[in-house]
Amino acid sequence: MAWRTPFHAMRLRGRHPLKLIAVADDPFLGDPASGNAILDGRLSFRGEEREIAELDFARPDWSRGFGDYVQSFAWLRDLSTVTTRARGAPIAEAIMRLWLDAHADKITDPAWRADLWGRRILFWTAHAPLILSSTDLVYRSSVLHALARGARYLDRSADRVQVGPPRIAAWCGMLVAGLMIPGGDPRRSFGESGLQRALSQSVFDDGGIVTRSPAGQVDAIRLLTMLCETYAARRIEPPEFVAVALQRMVGALLGITHGDKGLSSWQGCGPMPGEAIAQVVEATGVRTRPLKQARDWGYQRLSAQKTVLIIDAAPPPVARLVEGGCASTLAFELSDGDHRIVVNCGGARATNISVPIALGEGLRTTAAHSTLVVGDSNSTAIHADGTLGRGVGEVELARQETENSSRIEASHDGYVRRFGLTHRRQITLASDGRDIRGEDSLLPADKRKRKKPTPFAIRFHLSPYVEISPTADGQAAILRLPGGAMWQFRCRGATLAIEDSIWIDSRGRPVPTEQLVVSGEAIAGGTSISWVFHRAR
């Protein structure tokens, strides 16, 4: 309601810029498939499509993800990846005119969300040749005037968005406006102070984003890198705190990559391929090693030879910081060189539009991750409205490194309130990378007397490229990888079964796969189950 008042409209008045001072490079490649769809007259995002000629910004009929893609103008990156300015500019201008007609002078939600304005300014300035090549002076003036109004709007709203990538996006957009619009030095000074504050609130000391999402980590790194490119276009050194933040963030990001250099799947993120991660890291100019311990961010990395193991050793993100957090505490992923072995289903917030909503929500559950599940319930409650409830509040962690092995022992209290049991997981990786020994224990956490045994299941979701063969005794399985490597899995203290599973790939599509399920019942005094992955060849 405040947006509709004349007083707020007066706040957005100011000088009309006649041009941009410079044009920055966008160092990132877009999605060629989406870019080619634009050339064919369609906007496409995660399987959702709209004809450009039929876009109605005033009456949106699309999902939030698609809306953010369109409203942020992120599609400009996809378009510029596949075509020349001469061919792409008329298409970009046509979409821009539709947006200006609906939103340039009318402040509405979500089009005027501060984080979307931040991204919009980044893309408008980086891809100015696509949207400002017209000889129509009235149109050019409308674009520049809208950009200036958006910057003035950010002056008062950047600190009101959610911490994490949204707030970083808002402040980066304001800073870019200060750098690219003539007379923007006061805004630049104000924006640098705001961005430094936003980074301190949005990024842990170890470099991880507060939402604990790998996708959010990549997003924030891209935003800061585009900001640095804007400084470079002005031949100005970016603030030192930006370079420091990027150094820490890239190290944390590399810490959750597998042997194929691609991302592991955590907190609704899909397995971004190694080529995309390599391109992100190269664009930052940062040279650093993967971070092994990110206690604040919550991920632990064990590596030896070609074997990589990544563990979620923290509670889920705080509900007020992120929508769609996952109950994945103490889950792990495992890879051997370029091949993943144990994975999480992943992708709860990165699925294709064809994936049913119920399935997407199911990907957030503990059972969709490679960890222990008690009583077929989540270690952290997931409410019907999608928010996270009670569950894991504390994770105790101990890590030990020796010449012969690396060992992690961690426990969480997610099942104490409902079942009176603490889940403890120990994982040891041998220095030759050929032997991974684990033990999952359910330990009494109070003096309650449980009359009945408590059922549990330890799930190891497998990559769809792993071929599984159970052994005759029913306590082991042979896992064959595409490259010819063979791993043996064996457990003791429970029953082993092979069940169907799914894995969300890098395009957000569900791929059928299988899982190893070790199940049993925990007696009143608790129970322990040992298991081992051994590389046979």
C-alpha cells in the first residue's frame, strides 16, 4: 500500500540519465538451449515455456522460478551466448518494451522486489548493447529512466530483503548503478558500506552462504564477480572486502565438489556439472584449494587419492533464512574419480516443471538422503506449508587426521524428542582411498523406558550409473562403475535390501536409480550397525 502513495512516487523522482558511463563484461556463459529457444520466439526455464509474443507481465501466469528468470532479465545472458547483437537486440528490445509498459511506472510485487531490481540492473548494464541499441530515443530514455528509478528504489529497500543471495543481489545492483550512472559517486560510497554489511550477515567466516545451499553459494559468487567486472570497466579497484569474500567463498564451494568437479546435492540443489563450476571459478580469478572443514557452513570433506566423501555435519538452515530447507543432517555423498557412487536424491528446489509438487517436497525428507532414518520420520520436521519445524538443534563433531586415515565422528539430536535416541555416525577413510568404514549408532538420550523396539533404515542412494549385484548371503553387494572400477559394500547388524530410488540430474529431471537399504529395529539399550565400502579393483 505504501508503494502506491504519491509520497513514495516522489521519492523515486530524479534526473534522467542520458547514457551509461561504460559497459561491463558478463564473464559467465548462459544456457545455449534457453538462448536458442529465445531465438525461436520462446522463453524457457526448467521445462516451463512461454511464447514471447504472448507475454503478459501485468497478468503473470507462471511459476515463481520462471517469473524470477524473466523479471530479473537473466535470459539476456542466455541470449547473448548464442547470437550476435544485430540478431539478438530486436528480440531483447521487444521483451523490454513489454516489461516497461507493465512495470516501469507502476510499482508492484514481485516485479519491484529489491533483489530482482539488483539483478535487473546487473543484467541491464552488462548486456546494454542488447537493450540500448535502438535508434528510438524515446525507448532508450525509458530504459535509462527505469534503471535510475530502480536504483533510487534500492537506496531505501536493499537492507529490507532476506539475508543471503537476495540481499547481496540488491546491494550489488545499487553499487553497479552508482558506478554506471553519471553522478553516482555518493551512491557508490553508500553502496560499498551496505554491501560490506550484507556480506557479513550473509556469509559465514568459513566462506559458506548462510542458507547452506550450494546453488546459493554459486549465485552469490556470480553476483560479486559481475560487480568486480563493473569496477574493471570503470578502471577502479573493487573494495578489498569483496576480494576477501570471494577467496573464502570459492574455497568453500570447491569443498563440496566431487572428483568430476561437479557439485554435490544439498539443500534442494542439483548436481551442477563440473564444466559450469570450473567456469565460475575461472571467472572469479581466485586460485585456492577445496576447503576441508566448513564448520559454520556445515560441510566436511574427506579425500584420499581419487576418493572424495562429503558430509552434512550441521542442522538444516534456519527456516527464516530460506524456503525449502532439507532434513539431511549426517548424510553423505561419495565419489571415485569422475564417477559418483553414493548420492542424495537432491534437487528439491531445482526440479523441472514436469516434476509433481509432492515429489519435489519429498526430495527434502531425510529418506531422500544417504543417512539413517528412525521410524520413517524426518530428523527435522517438515510442516505441511513447507517450513521446517523442530528437530536437529545441535550437531557434535570430532575430526581426526592421521597418516593412515581421516575420521569423522558426529551425532545429532533430531530424534531425541520423539524417540529418545541420538544418532551417531562414524566414518573413516583410509589414506589409499580404497576403504571407507562406517558405523551408525542409535544411543539412548534419556531415561525413558521404551517398551517396543524402534524401526530404523540406513539409506545409501546410488548414482544411476552404478550397476548393483547383490551377493548370495544377502549382506553385501557389488557396485560396478562405468570406468570398470568395482566396489564392495557389506553391512553387519541389520538386513540389506535393494530398493528403487530417483536422482535429480543437472537439468532438474528425475532419473531412476536404486538404493541400498540397511534396516532393523533399535532395542531399548540402543544399537549399532557397521558397514564398509571397499574398492576391489
